[in-house]
Amino acid sequence: MKLLVSREWLRNKILTDPDTEIDAGSALMVLEALGVTVPVLAANEVVLADDRVVQMRIALGALIRQLRFQQKLSVAALARNAIVAEDEIRSIEHDPHYAPKPRTLHQLAGHFHLPVRQLMAMSGATRAIDRAFYNEAVRFAARADDLGALNSEDTNVLYAFVKYMNDRQDVK
Amino acid sequence: MKEAIETVDLLNRETQQFEPAILYRGIDKTNLDDFDRRWRPLIDVRIAQMTSPSEIAAANIQDWHWDWRDKAKKRTGQLASDSFAVEIDGITQGLLFTTSAAFARIDEQKGLDIVYLEYLATAPWNRKGFTTRPIYKGVGRVLVAAAISLSHDLGFQGRIGLHSIPQSESWYRDTCGMNDLGVDMNADHRGVLRYFEMTSDGANAFISS
């Protein structure tokens, strides 16, 4: 077999290619599902017990629901825009025992411009998380209004939490 | 049998210099040992720290890394199977397993033979998601070019297919120009992975652009 591209062509392409992940295959999916690409456990991190995972998923549901309200999107519209299943969005928003699929989290992170690593942590796929992030997420969930349209205070709480997530996306 | 196909280059992200690498068709004990001794320990650390034992057991994750070695053994002598490795200084930087026992799904080429990429992986130390300072860039470009070349060699005119992990979807869709056929609901992929396929025209565009 002969490689159909030249060494020079490869060099030029590699220089201009986006610096992104390239892995494929179902075995790798299992690793991703378990959040193994998250950084090594640090001194400021905790490993979540099952009841804490439920709390984090409540926060995740509130976050997605409020961001959806804020963008005035129905579940169907969000599903269409983020290319995910409607049922999964409903489960994320309302069932804290539901374990979201990593692809869905990745798509929602892309749609809402959120750090996927933090969404993985909130979903329970990643058990080792930053203590401060856990506390902030639970606090957000406690303050999140579940009644539909956001008032100005709800919006401020939502924006503050989203900013917190984005500010911490490089924190190990 | 392992055979050197071509000398290529990977970009060292730290030095911003290219370093020569060898693309091999076929893998040998060196590559499997690299996987066990260099890749797996890094991955195992992540597994141990990120998940509870019950989760690991539930996902059957503790056995996954043996799949490579088992698959390599099972594939020996299978005419439809092929494998590729990219090495720098004798260390495995990327691996690809393919099978030609697969068929196209896109309407314009439905039912025609394709090279299906069963596993394409770069070493953990080259992955942005795995380390804050990944080393080599270019493994994916080299291995996709190898898969297209194999497809031509087999008379499949460059047609290839694969299931992408979520983080790689944009690479295959936007950079490689593969057709996105959506989430595969087949049980093997549990409705998680999207299937991508490259037509012969797409393959020509990829290698001639």
C-alpha cells in the first residue's frame, strides 16, 4: 500500500488543522462517558457520593431549564438547535436520577457556550470535582426559580453562575 | 506483518517543530506493549480517580483496555482486518484498526464496500482533553490519510466510515468533510455516537485539497 499524500502535504495540513480531538470508535466512547479526560484529582477536589450526585443533577436540570427559558426556547426547539433528543432534555431538566449521555452534554455545552467539563461534573459522569464548584452549584440550584419565566433576580442568579462556571473552566 | 509505509511528520506543540514519524501498516508487540505500559497507566489513573468501583464494573471498563490486545490477536489472519501505527523514536503515538467487512450507508454509495475505522486513537499525552500540555499534533490527519489510501488500495475508491466520539465530531464533519449520518441507534453504539462516512468524491477532495 502506498500513502496517497505527500509528506509536505501532511505538514501543511497539520499546521492549519484545528487543534481538536480526533479519536473514534466505540471503546473510546466508554472512557469519555466516564469523564476520564478530566484532570487528576487535586487537593481542592472531592469525590461525590451518590446523594451528592443527585444534588448536582438537580443543579444541572435547573441550569439547562433556565438557560432554555432565557433563550425563549421550547424543549423541541432546543433539541433541534443542539441536535439532541427531546426526551433527554426533559429527563435532564426533571429527573435527577437520570444519567445524561456525554454526547448530549457536549452538544448542550456547545449550544449554551458552557464548559463541557463542568457539565460532565454536574451530570455525575465525573465523580471527582472541585469543592467550591460543588458548593456553588448546589447554592444555584437552591436559588433557582422553577416556575417558568425568569424575573430579573432569577436572571442575575443564572448569569452569575454561568460566569462562575466559565471563569473556573481552567481550574483543576 | 508490520511494514513501514512512509516517513511522515508530527508537530511538536511545545517546540513548534516537526519531528519525523514512521507510519506502519500492521502492529506488533512493541505497539501492544506501548499501549499496556505507556498508555494504559495514564488512563487507569483517570479511571481510578474519576469513578467509583461500582461504576467501573457497571460499565465493564476494567476490561476495556484488553480489547486492544485481544482484538489484535483475533484479527491475526483475518483478511478483512488491518491495523496501522504511528511511531516517533519507536514510541507509539497513534493506533488505527480497520475492517473492510463493512458497507456504505449513504444513498449514493449504499451497499458498496468501505474501510470502516473501528478504533482510531492518539496517545493520551497527545490529547488536549487529557493533559493541559499535549505533545504531538497530526496523528489524526496521518491516520485518516492512511485509511483513505487503504480504501483506494482495496479498490474502494477512498470510501471510509467511522463512529466519532462527541469531541471529535467537528474534526470529521468540518475538517475531513465526511457526511454526518446522525446518531447511530444500533445497540453497539447505544444511541450515543454519530456515524460519519466519506464518499469517493469526498476522499478525492480530502487528499487533493
